[in-house]
Amino acid sequence: MPEHLSRLQVTAGLLLLALLALPFADLTLAGHDPRGVLWRMAQGFLAPDFSAVDEIGRALLLTVMFAVAGVAAGGVAGVIMAPFYDRPGLRAFCIALRSVHELFWALLLLQVFGIGALTGVLAIALPYAGIFAKVFAEHLDEADQRSARALPKGVDALSRFLYARAPLALEPMRIYALYRLECGLRSSAVLGFIGLPTLGFQLDSFFRQGEYGAASAIMILYVALIASIRLWMRWRLVPVWIAAALGVLASVQSPPMGQGALWRFLTEDIVPVPLRGGCDGAALADWLRDILTMEALPGLVATVICAQIALALTGAVAFFGFGLIVPRVSGRVGAALGHLGLVILRSFPEYMLAYLFVQVFGPSMLPAILALSLHNGAIIGHLLGRQAEALCPDLRADAPRGATLWGWELVPRLFGPFLALCLYRWEIILRETAVMGLLGVMTLGFFIDSAMAELRLDRALVLLVVAGGLTAAVDALSRAIRRRLGTGALRRVPRETLLGERA
Amino acid sequence: MLLDRQSLGYGAAPVLTGVSFALAPGERVALLGRSGAGKTTLLGALYDALLAQGNRVALVPQEQGLVPQLSVLRNALMGRLDDHGALYNLTNLVRPRAADRAGVGEVLSILGLSPQTDRAVEGLSGGQKQRVALARALWRGGDVLLGDEPVSALDETQGAEILSHIAARFNRVVLALHDVDQALGFATRVVGLKDGRVVLDATPADISRARIEALYA
């Protein structure tokens, strides 16, 4: 890669990749009656039915409780690991933790702990621990180092950390933790789709019964829950919420697992078949080649194709959409409507949107691409729109309005941050694309799910490593490109606003 | 009458009190006074008042308001965005029309910016940036030009040339200037601000050097 890349080169490169991927993408309409389904769904959504109070209430409660417990556990682990994040071993461990999607973790944990509370909490806590460790370590690095240097020489490391380092990074860490809880609510809801008793499970069963009104009700309440997070999640209430989560989750009934499930999982299930009867190198090579060529490679190719198209569309949604929430561009009413649209799109996790689209279009790449680009485009659009609003008071007195303002003043100023945000989302989009396989799209998740269903956990593990490796590779590539874009494209956006919704 | 015994400023404490201001055709006004005396505030109020009367006003703000990522040409083109619809402007942004390019090109050659036409503003020197802001105002054209220290970053000769060009192009001009000789050479009327009031309003010929020095004392 050259030492410097221009924004134009990077944009053109990403668009070109998407165009090259397009002919190979499976965009067929596989649903048998898309128009009819869409019509029935629309009718149901316009007439929400709140009568199934018990089921809806319990699903929402458990969604919150799993999120609180998982994020808290991941946060504590992250805080403990953050000061040591510069050690290569720990860094690699954290990368491995976070490059595997929550749903994949859940599928794996199901084999060990069954469909119980522990599976749900760990499925959130494990990847989040890796993310928290990395981001908290960055907060510590970015905090003012002068107070630590001003301490006397002989102060021990722990005191130095607690007195002069941690307090300075506390505020960004708190803001980030709150943002992560919002992500946790999305993760927790999605875990329901593989059987945990959260929102996804309830939504799925409403859909199976054709109760679109009830599905609409639960989704409206879910958006309200996420939008009001700052009202009910107060820093002082955290201990209360954690205690409540422990209490509620302890009451979750789950079928007991047989004795020694963990032991069997570690010593038998995930050991490659050719090695179970003794060491057979040739058989192992055949076994591995078979998985890599028959499953990993097609899954990998499909994942990349789907993700690259989704990334380009994400960019398009954000690029053309961010002006919608800026009053000077779209007017006061237009901005309010724009905000509403973006809030709805970014409250629903990609996976849940894709689930809805699969009901309509059937399982091709189309629903996955639509879901990924709408959700991620809404997030980037929201962040850019807020930056644009912040720019507006400083514009010259005779600056234009409307689409002209968007094109001449806002787009040129915000194109750098826009590109950085797209590159940052690249890894996330790829992770999510792999997982879309669970919905029947032929990405890596499809093969992982099939292997799990056939209880061939050794194969599933190989595929998980491939998926994780792909995510980690794209993360590294994205970072390399961002660095070469120069002018600290990433640094200009504070960490909280880059990742989070509200700084 | 543009301003009639008005108090100007932000919030509870006005920056200027009891300001009355009219601008006759052909008048070129230089605003003098120490920094913080209220020149920018007065210019802001004049801008609003002139717009309210339906004048076409060209503006050179002190902070310039350039878009650093865009080229000199496009920044200058911004002077006429409100003459066209959004569609024209958006296509012009992607590829400026030949006529607009030629028109701006003339302005840029007057200001000595022709070699930089297609360079991004973020790579220019302070004086070049200031001339881009001037180019935007000249391309806008119109009846009145308001400028807040529009030639502060240019050398004396260049500044004088550009000021005489402004005088030729605009019927009425109000500029905040800090170089007294430059102001006296350019203006047909000098307005001095001090202690939150207009303390001086006369033609250059009628003003003694001492009265101007008193403004800065």
C-alpha cells in the first residue's frame, strides 16, 4: 500500500469493490408471496396489539436483564484488562474474543451450558470484554499523562494508576459504557432468535403465528426502551439494575445439561474427528482441506461479496441521509422526521431488520444487504448530521441553505469523518454479514449453523476461526487505510461520538 | 436610515449604544477603532439592515468562512449560490460550468490567484486565503460590500490595489480597517468607534491626525 491515500482513491476503491461484487451477488426474490406478506405486515404494524402483555413484558424484561448482566460482566473484565492491553498476548486474546459475534458465541456456549441464563450472559460478556479492554485502554492512553508524571518516583504502579490515570479516563469510560449498554440491548434482543427467552424469541413466535399486531407492539416498545435509555439507566442505579438482573436471571428455567458437558466439549466435541482415535496426520489434512474448500471458502467469498455491497450502500444511505436531520438543510419539520427515521433504523439491530426482510423477500443476499446498509447508514448518518449541526452556527453569515448548503459547505467539510466512519463500520458490517448466515443467507454463518446442527462442533470451530480471522483481517486493513488517509481522519472525531450516539 | 439610535451586541451588555447609521450612494466608509471597539458588531448589524432593505450585499467576514477542502474556484463560486436552484448548484459542484469558470477566472486573475485556481484552500497561505474570501465577494458583486479587515494579511501595495478595485466595483462599501493611512486613502467617510459609541463620523479631509490617534489611546 502507498504511504498516503487520498479520500478519492479510497472511495473509488470501495465503490469499485462493490461493483465487482455485484454480478456475483444472489439478489433473487425467494419469498413466495412478497407483496402479500408485506401487505399483512404493514396492516399489523399500523394496528399494534398490546394485549399479549405477559409475553411482551417478560420478553422486554429479560432483554434488559441479559443486557445489563452481560455488559456489566464484560465491563468489569474490560476494566481489569485495559491497563495491560499493550501486552501482545492479551491484545491477541481480546482480538479473538471480539472477532467472534455474540450469536456465534451463544451457539458455542449452548453446547456447554444449554439454553440457560449463563449462555446468554456470557455470549454478550465475552465479546464485549474484548471491546471494552481495547476502548478503555485507548481512553487511558488519551487521558492527560502529566498528572502521572508529576507523581514522585517511588509510587507503586497500582497507586499511580488509581490516583493519576484512572480518574482522568473515568468520564469517557462512563459515556462509553452507557453506549455499550445500548448495543447490549440490541445483542440481547437478537439472542432470542436462537432460543434464549429475549425479544427475538417472542418476535419470532409472533411472526410464526401471524400475529403481526403483537409483533408491532413489541417492536414499538423496544424502540421506546432504547430511546429512553438515559432516563432509566442512571449511574447511581447501576447496582440496583445489576442486583435485579442477577435475581431475575436466576429464576430463568432451563433444561438441565448432562454431567460433564464442559469436559466432553473440550476433550471430545471440538477435537477434530481424525484425531479422536489417535493422531493421524494425513486424515487430518484431508479433513481440513475438505472443510476449507467445501465450506469455508464459499462462505468466505459470499460473506465478502455481501459485505462489500452493503458497505457501499451504507455509505450511500449515510451520505445522502445525514442532511435530513440538519434543520438548515431540511427544515424544522423535515429534521424532526429525519431524526425519527434514523432513530428507528438504528434501534433495530441489523439481524432483526434482516429477519423482517427475509420474511418478505426470502433468504437471499437482498434482505441482508438492505438490513446492513439501512442500520449502519442510519448510524453514520446520525453521527454526521450531529457534526453538521455543530458546524452550522460557525458558517459565514451569507451561507446558503437546503441542498446547496449540504453539497457546498457540509459534504466537503465532513467527507473525511464520513469516510473514517465508513471504514470503521467495515469490520462491524463484515461481522454481521457472517452472522446473517443463520437466517439462511449463504454466508459463513450458514455453514457454522449447519455444522452446529449436525453436532459437528469440530468443523464449526474451524469455521468460527475462519470468520474471526476474516473480521480481524478487515479490522487491520481498515486501520491501515485510515492511517494512510492522514490528517488524523479518525482522531478528529472523539471516540465517544465515533462509536456512540450522543457524546 | 439603516440604524436609528440602536444598541447593538449580544445579551444583557450591549457592545455599542445609541448607534445611528445611514449609507448614501457612492459612499465608502472606513470603520476605525481598537480591537473590541465594536467594528464587527456594527458590520453585522449593517448586514442585517441592508438585507432587510432588499440590497444585494457581498460580505468578507473576518473569519473568512472558506471551505478548506474545496478548491479556490469552488470557494469563489459560492458567492452566487443563491442565484441558482439546488440542482444547478449541485451539478456545478461536481463540475463547474465553463461560463462560471471563466467568470471566476477573471476575478481570480485580478487578485493574482490564477495559478491556484484548482488547488484546495487548506493548502494556501494566510494571504492567499484572504484573497479567496475577497474573490467570493467580488464574484458575488452587487450594490454593497461589507468587509471585516479584508486586506489585513496582504502587503501594502497589494492591499491598496485590491481596495481601489473594490472602490471601482461597488457603489457603497463599508470596511473595518486597522491601517489608518490605508483607510484615509480609501474612504470617503471615516467612522470611529470608542467606548461603545460612535465618536467620530466625518470625511478624511476634516479629520485631524490627533482625533484618530485618540481613538486608539
